[in-house]
Amino acid sequence: MPVLIDILWLVAGLVALYFGAEWLVGASAKLAVRLGISPLVVGLTVVAFGTSSPELFVSYQFNFEGLADMAVGNVIGSNICNIGLILGISALLYGLAVKAELLRRDMPILLLTTGVFVWMIWDRQLGRGEGIVLAVGVIAYTVYCIWESKREKNPEVLKEFEEEFGAKDQVESEPLWKLLGLILIGLVALYFGAEWLKKGGVNLAERLGVPSSVISLTLVAFATSVPELATSVVAAMKREGDIIIGNVVGSCIFNLLCVMGFTALAKPMVIAEISVVDLAVMGAFTVAMLPMMLTRQKIGRAEGAILLLGYGAYVVFLYFDRIAPATGA
């Protein structure tokens, strides 16, 4: 029964995080447009930051409570989940087209960011200085994306914005009190969602006698990746593979730069349980995307199956390497 209660806390946290992110992103994006900011800039800033808000709130809560391993595990596990599970399932179902722009601009940045993050955390510490570097990195990346999109006059960001939130004149007619109320409700939902997820995750780890980092690398990481999963499912049904890949790559970049940057900036982290294997798996999944994308500029069903099997193999490894020895199973 106590385990069931812990699972219910996890589920409640997942639901609150999902709706909190939806309300925060939607209302913030519309408010920004009402204040005169172009939908293009809003799509590349407010929406991008907002979709990483579950990871940010959860990792900050963990770190604030002295659970640095769970804070870092959430981000590493989320990136592994994004690539292995979400991208894997989407590619297995439909096959995903890859845009040259993503290969030229975003993938090199993701590879560089992953390498820098692994180097920073290799000594099992992430200090405020490193947090500043990562936080500045996400600001620079965002500015670069805006500059690139304006230079190329890319209409796709505007199209995605209008599909998600409606036309500009429609957005501007939204009552101000409603938007501010939704932003507040979204922030409250994110706070309590992170709190409930932390409560369920920590209690479950203690109850089962497993390392807390394993819970954050798997269950918590999956929960915070639900917004990306929902977006990918909708995009997959519309056969918009480029949106799925773009969301996954963008989310991974923001997790490392934004979530880890601002979390470390608020409070330096010392890591004990996250192993070299976890970092290596995250790096391997990230690097593996490149040859898959370069092959016919498409991630096909075969590649999707490989990603999904790789994710499954990692979960099995965690069970035999950390859960079974800890529980005597």
C-alpha cells in the first residue's frame, strides 16, 4: 500500500507538470504577442523555455533539497528518454524526415553542448561558474536561433505558432486577466507537480531500497518528458517528422544549458551516484543520431527500432547493475 501511494504521488506530479507547462507556455506566448513581441521571437524563446519548465522546476526542487544526484539524473535521463524512447517510438511508427537546417545548425550545437556538459561534470561537481557558462550558452543559442530565422525568413516557426495558439489577431483578443491567471496557475501547478514528483520519487527509492538516482534517471525523467512526448505524438499523427526531431534536439539542448545552468547557478551541485556509464549512454544516444540523420536525411523504422532497443537495454542495465544488488533481487 505505501508503494502504491508513492506511485500515486508520481502520477499526480506528472499530471500537474504536464498541465502546468501547457498553461504557462500557452498564456505566456499569447501575452508576449499582446505586448508587441513577434510570434517568431515568441516561438523561439517563450515556447522553447516553457517546454523545459518541468525539468527546470523538478531539478531545482531536487537540488534545493540537497538531492543533487536526482537533479542531474533527471536531465541525463530526460535526454536519454527523449532520444531513445520518444524519437525511437516516433521513427518506428512513421519514419522521420530530417531537415538540412537542423543538421547544419542544431545538431552541432547539441553535440558540442553534450561534450562540454560531460567535461564539466566529470569531476562530479557543477559549480556556479559552470552554471553561468551554461546559462549564457542558452541565451546565446536562443539569440542565434532568432537571428537565423529572421535572416532566412523562415515561415515555419510562424506556422507552428499559429497552429498551436491561433492567428495573431485572435491571440491579441484574449483577455489580459485570463492570460495572467493562467500563467499564475501554471506556475503553481509546476511548483506542486515538482514537489509531488520529488515526494513520490524519494519515498519510492527509500521504500524499495534502490538508489534515488535510478528513480530520477527513469521514472522522474519520463514524467518530465511528457510534454515532449505529447507534442511528438500529435506531430507523428500529422506525419510532421521534422517537428518531432526539432523538438527532441531543442529539448536536449535546453535541458543541458537552461535546466542545468540555472539549477547550478542557484546552488552548486556535488554528485555521488551518477556514474560514467550514465554520461556515456547519454553521449552515445546523442552521437548516434548524427549518422542516422545523415543516412538519406531520414530516421527510418530500422533506426527507430535501434533507438528503442537501446533505451530498453539501458533500463535493463540499470536494473541488474543498481536495483537488483540494492534489493537483493
